[in-house]
Amino acid sequence: MARLSVSSVLVLALVFAIFPASPTSAQPAEPIKVGVIQPLSGPVAASGNYVRMGAEIARDWINARGGVLGRQINLLIEDNKSDPKEAATAAEKLIVRDKVPVIMGAWGSSMTLAAMPKLEEYGVPMVVETSSASTVTKRGNPWVFRISPPSEMEALGLEKYLKDLGIKKADFLAVNTDWGRGAVAAFGDLLKRAGAGVGATEFMDQAATDMNAQITKIKADSGDTLFLTTSVEQITLVLKQAQEQRLVMKVITTGGSSSPSQLIKQAGAAAEGTYHILFFLPWFPEAMPDGKLAKAFVDEWTKRGHPFEGLTEGFRGHDGIATAVEAVRLAGKPEPKAVREALWKVSLMGLNGPIKFDKDGPAGKESGQSKPSIFLVQIKDGKIALPAFAQK
């Protein structure tokens, strides 16, 4: 009996050596980390939080389908506090401490540009979901892949509507950041090519609340159109102050961050008649490239109790995370260099439309740039409308 007991023990030991653990006792695979950098506090916090909400929807949808590579997705979200220095710190923290294989960020162009050297230093790719300054992809950083349009691409999207808008002379009021300065240059060049006049150009600090001095100078210039580039909070203040000064001009906001529904709530009559360049139309999901996907996202957003006005920013978070995770899937592993190479192979349908990267920037150090869909809406009779000339 003793010899039999010893033999049994030896057999069992051999079995466990060959099969160390049964499937039922296997530990679940660690989640795949995806870094997120957004302005969750500071002057543009509303926009950053909307992007975060969209990113969380994408994460939950992906995880409900089984995740990627048999693993769940875990978002590690850092607040850049609407500050470029904080964006760089957040990028380094996610890369060094958390060892993420890919990042999405960082909303504003100045914040993204500040984080970009960290990507190159450590070799980690970033999907840029919002920033529009041309330097983001022109600087020569091969770890950057942008799904939002640079200001030049956005201006080209407006070009087909110039005759209908009837612009003869335009002035500019923009936030004094890389985004604002880039928009002024891009839309100014567009107007000059079209033979329209370019008048006064005024800038405002990101945290400014009194723009009356700039509005006074613009009013004195006698232009017929004002191009306005800043976040929705500041747009609201500009529209109200322009109304108080009885500034009569056609207003066109750029950058896709105006959130017209929020402007109706906050600016009221001061927003009437204004035009807005956007990249997602939650009021008309059927007009989006994939109407079913757009409708599902709007429904999920509403189900979660998120503010409807945040949808024009929230879609960016969804598309950014969907792009990053698709690259991880194509790479076959959550390893930064493999994910970067896989980003060049990404081809998927996002809420904005098809996402596929072309090379942009100096030879040998190109960044990736997708070609987003661009739309124009107008606030008319207190509602969001598609101008007749901008309909399909």
C-alpha cells in the first residue's frame, strides 16, 4: 500500500508537470491598457470630458464583444488640466509608469504638440482625436496618427460652400494657441485663393472672458463674415458680447468644437443664424457615412444621461479608441512598435466616416493623417438645421 501510494503521488506529479493548470483554474488575461490624455479640468474641461465619455462608450462596446486578442480593454485616463506642460507630464507618466502600448490625446494642438516629444523619446504611438494645427503631422514625428482634420483640410471642406455663403470680406477672432493661429492661416489662405478680402485678425487668451476690445476692432473693419475659432465656452461669451455691441456679421465657427446645441442653451438669440463646421451630426445621424452606427452611438450616449450637446465632441473619443484598439488587434500584441506599424494598416468605419492613414510630413519621419468627413450646420429659428446648399 505504501508503494502504491508513492507511485500514485509520482503519477500525479508527472501529470501536473505536463499539465500545470486546468482550464477552469486558469487566471484571466490581464487587460490591455490604452492611455488617454484629455483636459478634464481647466478652461476647456467640458470638451475633454465629452471626449472621455465617448472613449468610455467605445471601451464598453469593445469589451462587450469580447475585447481584443481575448483580453479586455482598460482605459488609463490622465487630466492635462488644459495645460501643455501637464500634457507632456501625463504622456511620460502613462508611458514610463503604466507602460501603455498606445495613447489617445490630447485635445488641444498645443497640448498634443507638448506631448509629442515624449512619444518619440520612448517610442509609443498616439492617436490624435481633436488637434488641428498642421504642425502636429508636419513636424516629423512618426509616432503620431491623427484622425481629426488639420485646419487646411477643414478649410478645403468649406471651399465648396463659399459661393453660397457669399463671403466678400472676412475677419478673424481666434484663441491664441497653435490651433487658433493655424485656423487663421488656413482659412485666410482659402479666402485669398477665392478672391475674398481678409480683414482684421484678433486673438484672445484661452481663459479670457472679456473679448469686447477685440470685437470693437472687428466691428470697425466692416467685414461681412467673422471666422471664430475657440472652445464652446468662449464662443458663447463672444456671441453674447458681439450682440451687446450690435455686431452684424455672418459668424462661422471652425474646429468642430462649437457644440451648437450648447450655444442655443447658453447664448440664446445671440447664436441665431450662426454657421458651424462640424465632424459629427447627432441631430441627423442618418446623414452620417454609417447611419446605423451613428444612431447607436447617439442612443447609447442618451441612455447614459450624458448631455446631448457633448455629442459633437464625444464622437472623437469613440473613434480614437476604436482606432487604437484596431491597431492592437492588427499588431497581434500590445507592443508599441508593433502597434505603430499596425496603425498604417488600419481601415475601419468610425462615427465620422472611414479611418485610414496617409503619410504626412518629412520623408522618413512621416506621421499618419486620415481624411475626415466635414459638415456645415446653421442655427436657425433656435434649432440646428442643414443649410439647403450643404445637404446631400
